[in-house]
Amino acid sequence: MNFEIEKTKTREIYNLLIGLVAPRPIALVTSMNEEGRLNAAPFSSYNYLCTDPPIIGMGVMDRPTGGFVPKDTARNIRRTGEFVVNVVTEDIATQMNICATDFPAEVDELEMAGLTTTPSQIVKVPRIAQAHAALECKEYTTMEIGRSRIILGRVVAIYIEDQFLDPSGPYVLSEELHALGRMNGLGSYVKTRDAFLTMPRISYEEWKKGKR
Ligand SMILES: Cc1cc2nc3c(=O)[nH]c(=O)nc-3n(C[C@H](O)[C@H](O)[C@H](O)COP(=O)(O)O)c2cc1C
């Protein structure tokens, strides 16, 4: 089938894009409002964008209720300028999904999910204690585009459990970490356990010698 965006409903565009730009890493974002109230929600329109400086980006759509009302995560980041990306792995998949539930404002998502927090190194927002890795971020900028906000965060500190790190690089031991990816809007995810293909890049010298 072919879809011309001008003639396609917003929900259909969403369904197609999130199924085709996949798998995507999942950021379980902790943020705080001005009163210090903690919030947690997952976002998969998320990636690192550059490393010098280290910038990550994520897309947060406004609430589906209409009226350009931002989700709590986007609102908190705009007001307090800080957040933490907790890396989502297989063992916290269920808890991550609970954090996406649209609970009333007074309900603590982390408590509902059985997750706890621990202090971050630099930012005031704590990281999730059960997450094996986390990126502490300060808001670089937020772009309002239509009914969405694209948030760029400057990474100011990184946490990773020692068991998932080869300090020689340092390299992340991705085959051990078991990060989870989001695939589509039907609740499909991809596990990375036993799913690795190792393919080092080919230098031009190697290419000339016939390496493929
Ligand atoms: C795996 C997963 C990925 C998600 N990714 C996004 C996303 O990239 N952008 C977005 O606006 N909502 C996304 N959502 C929905 C939000 O997590 C959901 O709207 C959440 O309730 C927002 O919470 P908040 O208002 O506390 O920020 C995702 C949900 C799940 C389960």
C-alpha cells in the first residue's frame, strides 16, 4: 500500500512510523516538578544524536486529549531543566510498561511499578535503582513542533553497573545487558538476548586486500 501523508490520519501515521522505525531503544525517563514530585514514563522516540557534545533527543507528543497539553515529562523538563534516562532492559520490561499507564496525577508510577530510586551523581532527579544503566541529562533545548515537543538533553553523567562494562574501552557489554527495543504499537518488543551479529567495520586497506 502507499500512503500520502496529507491524506492519512494522525493515528495511522503514528502506527506506520513506529512500526517502521524499529527497533527503538526505550528511555524510562525520571523527572521532577517544581515541588520535587517525581515522575517516570517510557519514551521510544529516543536516541543519542551526537557525542561531542553528548546530546540525546526524544519526542514527546502532547496529551491525546487535545488542547496542546504537554505530558508530565515534557512539562517537568521545561520547568526544572533536568531528567534521567534509565536504560530499559528485559528484567524491568513489565515495570516500564506500568509506568506508561495514565494514572491520576496523585498516583506515583514508580510505586505502582514496584520500582525505587537512588540519588544521581550530578542532577537532582534520582535514577531508578533497578535500572542497570542511566544517563543524567540537563535540558539543552525543547522545540515545540505542532502537537509535539522534541527535547534535546545534554548528558552530564553516565552510570553503568560494573558487571556490564569492559573498562578497557570502556565498552558496554551489550550481550550481557539485555536491552529491550520497541517494535510497534501492538505491544511488540524485541529482546536482545542471544541476538548478536558481530561485524567489525572494514578499513580501506582491508577492502583493497579483498576483505568483505
Ligand atoms: C514502550 C513505550 C514507548 C513510548 N514512547 C513514547 C514516545 O516516544 N513519545 C510519547 O509521547 N509517548 C510515548 N509513550 C507513551 C508515554 O509513556 C505515556 O503517554 C506516559 O503516560 C506519559 O507519561 P507522563 O505524562 O508522566 O510524561 C510510550 C509508551 C511505551 C509503553
